Amino acid sequence: MSTMTPARYRVAERVEETADTVTLALQPVDEPLPVFRPGQFAMLYAFGVGEVPISVSGRFGAGGLLHTVRAVGATSGALCAARPGATLGVRGPFGRGWVLPAPAGADLVVVAGGLGLAPLRPLVRHAAADRDRYGRVAVLIGARTPGDLLYPGEYDEWRAAGVEVATTVDRAAAGWTGRVGVVTALFEELRTDPARTAGFVCGPEVMMRFAARGLLDRGIPAERVWLSLERNMHCGIGHCGHCQLGPLLLCRDGPVAACSTALPLLSVKEL
Ligand SMILES: Cc1cc2nc3c(=O)[nH]c(=O)nc-3n(C[C@H](O)[C@H](O)[C@H](O)COP(=O)(O)OP(=O)(O)OC[C@H]3O[C@@H](n4cnc5c(N)ncnc54)[C@H](O)[C@@H]3O)c2cc1C
Ligand code: FES
């Protein structure tokens, strides 16, 4: 099938993650599931409404994908409203995913702001499942409120696998006994070795800039700090130019880019 023709996927499960965010488990109807790498995205089409880029947030069973969608407008709202049994269109997965360090024993630092944990979850699940391959694995998660934390039911599973998980919120709520403050404040507790650490960051752009600089300040080289960038996307395959960021077409050259490339571009206003 052409990369511009959506394949039919059926909604197998729908989980309400937060007040405005839903995870959909999608099963292909016509073709087997294509291979995807953590950090890639797909174009999800709500028939008759529109098509938007949404990261792959995990695998569903052997043959399906998970996508976590926040309802912010017409198309994401229609996707969030889709019920089990509904049919959606899917193109992809597209783009470059997270680049994992080759040497065995490397430390990983994953920094997520809000919905940014969605594209990072496949990476965390991979690290938790293949724990012996890495040194320390730290996952630092920030959210607006405790109710906005994504996938809280998985954190203990990750911890049990030897992943260090720390959370913080901007605003506490009744019963919250955890940390309050920006996610970069969690860097103080990092015990990873900068010389052998790779960093992975996704969240609102301003948070990514601060988080990336924080990791660089800790001595992690810019070539080993990876950001997942967002721009408007239409074709998803490098043809239309909508997702341009300086010399990059983010659907093709991203969405994941190294800090050494991404930070100079993000510091140019309205690029
Ligand atoms: C590579 C990539 C991966 C993405 N992964 C996810 C994901 O896993 N889950 C998810 O919920 N969303 C994700 N997004 C964002 C998602 O594509 C947008 O929220 C969606 O396109 C909004 O479309 P809409 O028609 O619902 O709303 P629109 O009517 O287009 O927009 C509604 C509001 O949201 C704002 N908005 C639209 N797009 C973005 C954006 N990219 N970033 C910030 N604000 C935006 C608009 O300015 C407007 O204020 C991703 C975007 C990209 C580029
Ligand atoms: S979305 Fe068309 S070139 Fe990237």
C-alpha cells in the first residue's frame, strides 16, 4: 500500500489515562503490523475529520500498537472519542526513533514532561526488559498535577526491573506526598556517569531546552542527548515541507534529533 494511503486499524482497547488523554490499542485490519522503533510516530486518521501525527507509545500484544492521544482539537478529540470496534486510518510508522548507545553498560537518563512520556515509554519498556545491557537507567517524569502523570500504574513494574523512577508535579493535589517543582530539579539526584550516559528528552519545547542544557551541564556530550521535536506535519514522508525546522524535515530527519543539531535550531525564534 502507498505510504500516503491509510491502512485500516481497529480500536481493540481504549484506556482513559487522564482527564483529557486516552491510550488506544490499534490492531491492523488488512496487513500485518509494520516494524516500528521506539520514538517513531504514525499519522492517525479519524475518517471524515482529519489526520495528525501521534507517537507510538508501545506495542499491544504481538500484532498491535498503542498510541496515547491528548484531545486538544478536532482531530485529536475525534481520536480520543473512538471506542473499541471503531476503525481508524494509520500511515507509518515514520521518522527516526531514539538512538540507543551501542556499548554495553551505558547509563540512560530519560526525561519526560507531561505527554512527552508517550514516545519515551517504548524506550523505557525496552530498557526494563533488557536491563542487563545497560548500567543505571533513570526515568525522570514531570507533570502539571498528580492527575496528569501518565502510566503511573507501570512505575512499580519499571522499578522492580531495576529502573530508577522519580516524579515531580508543578502543582500538588490533596494526598500528594511526592515532589513539587520542575523536572530538572530531579537532576540533583542523578547518579549516572556522564562519560557513559545517553539522555532522551521529550516534553513541551521550553522544558526540553532547559532539560537538555541541564544534561549538557552535567557533562553529557551534546551528541548523546536526544530530543523529540514537534512541528506541524501533513505528508509524514518528506514531501510537503510543513514540518521544516531549519535544514531538517522533522518527519524524515526527526522527530528525534541530537542536541548538537537541535539546540541551535530551537534557540532561533519562530524558526
Ligand atoms: C512527531 C509528533 C508526535 C506527536 N505525538 C503525539 C502524541 O503521542 N500524542 C498526542 O496527543 N499528540 C502528539 N502530537 C501532537 C499532535 O499531533 C497534535 O496535538 C495534533 O496534531 C492536534 O491536532 P488537532 O486537529 O486535534 O488540533 P488543532 O486544531 O490542530 O490544534 C489544537 C490546538 O493545539 C495546538 N497544537 C496543534 N499541534 C500541536 C503540536 N504539535 N504541539 C503543540 N501544540 C499543538 C494548536 O496550536 C491549537 O492551539 C505529536 C506531534 C508530532 C509532530
Ligand atoms: S510532513 Fe511533509 S515534509 Fe514533513
